[in-house]
Amino acid sequence: MELAFFSALVKYPPMGRRKQMHEGKPRGRNELIAYAIEKWTEQSPLYVSDLQDQSSSVPKHLRDMLDDKESLINCDVILAESSIELMAMHAPGESTELGIQIEFNSSYEYALYDHFESHTRFYTGEDLATEPKSVLGYDTHYKRLHAVAGTFGSGFWAGKLGELSLIMRKAYKKKGDLVPARGAVQVDDERLQQAREHANQTLKALSAVQEIFAVPRGSIAAANGTSNL
């Protein structure tokens, strides 16, 4: 994206209020640059209205945290969305494991710190559901942080997704047990749709905020084995 932007700046030098014909229409420099970026990157432009829509879709407790400038001193804020598919047709086997993983590359020198701590808050709507805290591991070979048991609330996710999957499986089972009759299939499809809608709304209401703290070597927190944050 950055390369396309700078290439477009070179291709279309400042032209004041003049416009250049492009695809049968007079266009200013900004329009030409935007068109070039979209063509070279094959990505549609993001308009201000889109950003406003995204902001309104962020839960209130997240917006409040982002608006608190004092709590965001010298830190990076990353907003991520995920797509979740429930195991609705068949129950998971005893050896099934739920894995949640997210990785970010960084230029920070992690070896300068004693350890890292995470504070995670899970919300269902606006209500705080659970609040696990733990210490993050550090892989010296790959130079990256990695989660340890409980870091991202595996118990919470397993319980919530298991609950929703069970609702869906029961709806599918009832559909399979029905004897075909006039109106029976339609009623069962409505029940299945209601279960699916309930699961979708529940998942949409779930959100999590995870704060990661770095404890410098030689600090009081490192000496005591606790964080002063």
C-alpha cells in the first residue's frame, strides 16, 4: 500500500486546481492517486463513512478504553475480528482440542525484559464475564511471545462454544428424528433457524480485551516477581 501511494505521488505531480482527463472524466490529483492505488493494489478505497461505521460497531467498553489517552501511553492498539464456525453436526471427540492463536511480528527487543504479563477481559455484550491473568512465555529461538495455559481464557471459550454447539446439534438431531409430514419440515427448519440465529447473536456479542505488559529487567516488579501495573 505504501509503495503504491508513493509511486502514485511520483506519477501524478502537483497540478494545483487543474484537472487531467482520465477515463473520460476530468479528475484532480487526489482522485488520480486514489485510482492508481486501487488499480495497483486491487483493494477498494476506504472512505471516512466506512471508518465511522467501524467505530460505531466497536463495543462501548472498548471505545471507552481507546478514548482513555492516559492508559495508552507508549503502547500499540490492535483491533482484530475473527470468524468462528461451530461444530453443529457432530460432537467433538475426546481427543479434540480447541486452539486459539494469534501472532504478531515486532521489532521490539524482547530479551531486554524480565517477563511479560497479560490481563484479559471477556465480555458478553457490555457485561464482564471473566478476567484471567497470567504470564506469557518467550521463545528465544523464534524471538516471539507465546501463550501459556489460561492466557487467553481457553476455559471460557471451550465452555461458551461447547454450549452453543450443543444447542445447534440438538436442533439438527430433532430435524433428523422428524417423520416427514405436511408442515413438519417447515416447523423444524424454523426451529433450526432460531438456534442458528441465537448462536450468531451470542457470538457477535462476545468480545475480549487483552493487555500485555512488559516488565523490564532490574525493575522492582521483576525483583518481586510481580507487576506494578
